[in-house]
Amino acid sequence: MKKVTNFNISDAWYGRLLSLPGITFVFLLIVLPVIFLIVLSFLRYNFVSPVAFVGFKNYSNIFSDRLLTHALKTTGIYTFGVTGISLIFALTISYGLHRLGQRRFSTLFRTLAILPFAVPLVLSGLIWRWLLDPAIGVMNYLFIQITPFSEPINIFGNSTTALLGVILADAWIKIPFMTIFILAAMDGINQNLYEAAAIDGATPVTKFLHITLPLSRNGIIYGILITAMFSFRTIDAIWSMTRGGPGKATYHIGIYILDRMLSLMDLGQAAVIGIIVFVCISCFSAAMIAWMKRD
Amino acid sequence: MSATKRVSGTFNRILESYLTVYIGLGVIFVVLLSPLVLMLFTAFKTPAETEMWPPTIVPLDVDFEAFADVIFNSKIPKTIVNSLVISLSTVAIVVVAATFTAYGLSRYKYRGSRVLSYSLLATRIIPPISLTIPFFAIFAWLGLVNKKLTLIILNVYLNYPIVTWLLIDAFNRFPNQLIDSARIDGATRNQTFFFVVLPLTVTAIAAGAIITFLFTWNEFLYALTFTQTEAAMPLTVGIFEFVGDEVVEWTRLCAVGVFASLPSIVFFIFAQRYVVQGLTAGAIKE
């Protein structure tokens, strides 16, 4: 008897039928803009003068712009700061939760650990702007109480500290985000290993360094990769706190793109910066993935 | 020698103790969660109280004016509706499309399907901020600026690859024997998919739906670039109604903040497993 199927097509065609429409749509939505991004970088495209091919003029303009080096430097410090602070806290929190295992309050603690991630990043910027405010900010008040300083710090009035302010607001959201990845990796570690190590006389520090860290290595690297990638291409917290100021102290490359695109309406030059971000992130990701694969 | 040994022994015993872990985590959580608590408290303060020095923590008088004002006298309710429409539409499209795509890629392999799966994952490297520029040109040309549809399309682009990858992983782990025995019992491929596979992978699908909702609800870059008026503006941009160049209305802002964080907090409390599953899919083993 012939088997009844609603389509008389092969399994391979059934697979194509299920998957190709969505993939085509999303590739159109991604690949076409990527191509158009490259094309735009060779065009004069500013909604005022007619569109024209200008060769490498946008590239030479951007590469000779002092703001590019400044924005890259700012972005580098920002990315490093956010990732570093998040990593230290996320490692500590994950290790604590991992040690607790299924003990009392572990479910509650796990929820508390990721709660700040509920706050939209742009709102985190606003909250931290308020906490750090020199006239009414709670953090400033605590700072005066705890440290010998008697004057509140106007963190966004000073170009060296302003960057620290935006980093704090972003790191606050990235700590729980990174904790999710690192904790998931640590949860995969067999608890018996710790007991075996304890019998051999391992101290808590050696257990952390020789069991926990190496066995959750890929989760940690992945957390670093994705957090660094997100902070390299962000605008949210900076937009709501300083918009790149004071002066250009927090001039992240994302703000640089938005300035060229929305204020100057120069899509050609914005596209060049967009390509620079793309190249930086690709190189960084490739390096991190290579590190993950190396054993 | 024995003295130093005793000191390090005590030190190790303290490190080893669970009490230390509880205290350490407790201290970190107080620091980590205090901004959230302060935001909640400040939403119930009077505007005058937010100007006081030293700043108050708990409201002196509980005042609902900020909430009332945000709900009845601002464009915030409209932007919340916009955020809901955009997020829920994105979730619906992403979940349906990604489920079909992932099942096709995972179960009915064809030439190139492996490459397609990996290239979907690779699209995550493309920075959304770089694509803002071509999108800006394209959507201006199509006249699709300041429309909710634009944000739905863009959020689908942001989430579809992640969710597809999550579901490929879930379908790959689905036991083959179940599918084979259903087919032997005479079920068609479609019946097997809808009545055998889907009910058993529903947790992964829920995880995909939840992370899509969270990412879309919190999305800011495209919302800022593509909306100008409250017709399409989502909450993440609408928040700036209370942020002036000089003065920020902190009580109202905190009230909006409570609304903006609420859906995610609810998910974290009641569906934490799904959030974690959704975010870590494809992260550990790749």
C-alpha cells in the first residue's frame, strides 16, 4: 500500500520548503544592507545634493579626522572597562552561586543575581546619572560619608571621570548578563571533582584556580566576547547620560556614527565608520573564537 | 611555621564556609540591587523630596502623583502600547518563522543546510549599529520612517537568527525514535511535526519567545533612529519626555522606569529557566 503523505516531495525538499522562506527573508534583510553599506561608503549621500560616486573621498575624510582616533580610543577604554568590571563581579557571583548549589535560598539568589538585567540599558543610564548627580545623588552622598572627601564629585563635569560614569551604568546591566553565561558553564562542572580535590587537600583557592576556572573557560570567554561586542557597538547608556560630552570625553564610536548620520546627514562618511566598527568586531570575534577552540 | 599554617588553615576554613558565601553574595546583591530599589522608592516621592540633601532613601510621604501623572497626563501610555505591539508582533513572527526554519534545517537535511545554519549564527557578528546607516537610507526611500512596521521588521532581523539557532539545538536533541515510530504508525510529516515534535519542544520555543520579547522591549538604537513622534515611538525613547536639557523630572522618570522594567522582572521571577536557556543556547557548545 502506498504511504499517504500530504506532499509527494522528497525529505530534502520538505526541509527546503520549511526553512528557505525564512532564511531568504532574513538574508535579504542582512546581506542586502551589508552590500549597501559598502556601496554607500563610496557615495556622496546626504539628502541635499544629488547622490554621486566619490571614490575613496569618504574614507580619506574619516581617516584624516582626528575624531576617529579619539572615538576608537574612547570606545576601547569603554569596552575594556565595562567588560573588566562585569567579569570580576560576574565571576564572583557565579562562583558563589555555584558553591551554593541547591542549598537554601539558591533559587532566590539566582533570581536576584540577574534582576538588574531587566532594566533597559538606556534607563540604566538615566538612573546612574541621577545616583551620581553632585547635587542630589545618593552615590555621591555615600561617597562623602565613606571617604575623607567632603565635596561631592561632579563626575560628568570632568572629562577624566565622565567615562567612568558611563562605564558604571553599562557594567551594572552587563554584570547579570555575564553571570548568566558564566554560571551556566560552572553549573556543568561535576561536584564530585571538588570532593576528590578536598580529599587530596586542595584549598578553596586552588580548587577555584584548578577546577572551576579551567572547566568553565569557554563559558567565560563567550561571556567576555559577547559583552565586549555589545559594549563596542552600543549607544544606549552614553546617549542617556552624556551624548558624548563633556567636550568629547565620552565620544564612543556609536555616537560618532549617529552624529554623522543624524546630525550631519552624511551617510557616506557614516558608512565608513560603520565598516570600521564591523571590521574591529569581526577581528575581535575571530580572535576570541580561536582562543575558545584552542585547548 | 606552625603559626602560619594555623593562620592559613583558619583562612581556608573561612573561605570554605557557606556562611562566607551567603554573606559575600548578600553584600554584592545589596550593592547591585540598590539602584532598582531606589528607583522604585523614588517613584513614590514628591518632586520636592528628590531635591533634598542629604537624599532620602524611603519616601517621607508616599505620593502617587508621579504614577498618576505618567498614566493620565503623558504620552507614556501610548508608548507602552507601541512597545507592546512591536514586541508581541516581533515575538509572533520570530517564533513561527524560526520554528519552521530550525525544524527544516535540523531534521530534513539538504545540500548546504549545514552551511546555512552556521551562517545564521555568523550574522550575529554584524553590528546592528553599522546596518543603521543602510537601513536609514532604505527606509527613508521607502517612506517607512516613523512606522511601527519598520521597528517590527528590524527587531525580527535582530532576533530571528538567535532564536533559530536555539531551536536548531533543541530539535537536534529531539529523539529520532519518536519521529520514526510516529511515521511508521502512519502520521504524515506535518502531523509528526505538529503533534509529536512541537508539544515536546515547547520549552525551547517559550525560551525563544521570552528572549525575543526582552530584547525587543529593551531595544533602543533603532527605536531612536526610526521614530520621531508618538505614533510609533516605543517606551525606551518615550522615557526622554521627562528628561530636559537642564531639569530631569526624577519622580516621573522613576515611575516610567518601574513600567519599563516590570515585564522583564516578571519573566525573571516566573520563567528564569527559560531566560537562561534562551540566552545561553549555542553559547557553550559550538
